[in-house]
Amino acid sequence: MDTKMVRNHVPAVCLQDFDDIVTGRSLGASNHIRMISNMFRETAKVYPIDKAKEIIKEIGDFFKETRGNSSYAIITALNRIQKLIDRGVETEFDKRVSLAIDQYFLNSDEDIARILKYTDRLLKNIQTIMIYDYSSTVEKAVAHCSHLLKVYIPESRVINGGYPFVKKIVEAGHQVHFIPDASMLSVLNEVEMAFIGAETFYPDGTAFNTIGSDILAELCSSHNIPYYVLTPLLKNDMRALYGIYKPVLKKNLSETMAKEWPDELKEKVSFTSIELVGVQPKFITGYVTEKGILRPTDLMKFVYEEDADV
């Protein structure tokens, strides 16, 4: 689907959000779902009903095909919002869209509130943690913690996924140590627990996240440090049960890793790298979800229940 064509149909007030998602300036699947749903809301306001329906589908399909490649939560969330719109009884289309979105996020916020509560209990006797790669769920959970923590944040050079954590975690009063990802091992003897979010996970417990998440998982395993994935169950990708697996996503990292390099040198070097890796279930202590703190082997039962609710 042509990016420029879709962008031309996005309401002007949402163009910054559209560009931020497409370019990767904004991170986090949950953030992106809010931004895309706001495009739906604004589209319903500015276009006649038939055109609005067409453009909402177009925007939704575009992000399912692009952003959904890395995070199946995008696909699940947009499908749920569309079903709520279709089932709505409000005759004015813009109000029906707005109510559907509000209902989706009411349900979503309730799920996140449970995750925060369970994470706070998990952290009760913990003083020092490590968090890797930006996740709005992880950010909220750490900021929500009922006592102050020492927080190590390794910066991933792939998408600069550490820095977005810093502001809110500092504002929450925690002691933040911002380090390069290559130095994770050097401080691991101080770390009592590690957390990542997930772009997507399979029912067998494999979690997909930015490269480096797998390195941290193996380091934690070898040092007997609990390693948790914080995620709502909507990030489950059931297609793996039927032999449909995520494509390997690669990206040219020249603008991240060699921004200041001279062009004549940059042109002679390949900066292509894989973006997401699967963290194997054997390295994951548990998943903190709205249904509780689950072992990877327990996920199958709960994702079947979640899938039935869609």
C-alpha cells in the first residue's frame, strides 16, 4: 500500500502522528494504537460517512500491513475497534467511532491497571532492576512502583529505545543509570530483576522484541536473575499455531549508527541488521499480564480464552 497515498487521506491534525509512526520517531505498540485510533476519530469528523468508512479501512489496513509486521497487537487492536464500530448503535457515524474507541481504551486501561498492580507486587522486595527497550507498559509499571528503585536502562542503538524511558522514570523519583547496551554484563551483579515489553508473542511463550532482548535474557539466565515480559494478552499472535510465522524484519541502521559519518564512507558500508528477535520461553521467568503472572507454558490456555473474546 502506497504510504504517500494513505498519508494524503489522513486528517491534517493527525499528520504528525502518522509520520512519527512511519519513521519510528514514536515507539511502543500501545502508543501507536492510540495514535492510529485518533486518526480514525478525526477521519470520522471531517469526511462524509461513506468516505470516512473507506478511509478508516484504508488507514487501518496500511498499519496492519506495515506496523503489524512487527507487532501483532496492532492488528488485534484495530480489528477490535472496527468490530466495536460495526456493532455501535449511534446513528451519527463520528459519535459511533468515538464511542467505540472510548470503549476499547476503557477495556485496555483496565487491563493495564491489573498489569501494574501485579508488577508492583512482584517488585515488593526488589531494589534494583534493569529494563530494556522502550515499552509504554514497562514505563508505566516502573513509574507506578510503590517504592523507589535503582533502574538500569541500557540504550539500544538499533532504535534508541532506552532514552524514551528516562523522563517519566526520573519524574517518578527513581534513580536512573543510563548505560550502553554493551555494558549490561558489567552491572548485572547489582540487578535483581529484568523487564522487557513485547512487540508480539507466540502462544508457546516466545517473546519478540528489539535485538539485545535476547542477549539480556541469556545473561539473566546464566546469572539466575528473573526475566519478565510485561504485556497485555492482545499482543499474542495465534497464527504461529497454524504455521504462519513472523517474517524476519531487517532495517538499514545508517541513520542511527553513522549519522555523523562522511557520505562517501557511509555509502561503502552495509548497515543492514535484524530488528526483532524471538526470546525463547526457556529464558523467560514469567509473563505479567492482565490475567496474572503466567509461566510461558501456561500462556496457551489464556490466549485461547482471549482469542475467543475478540
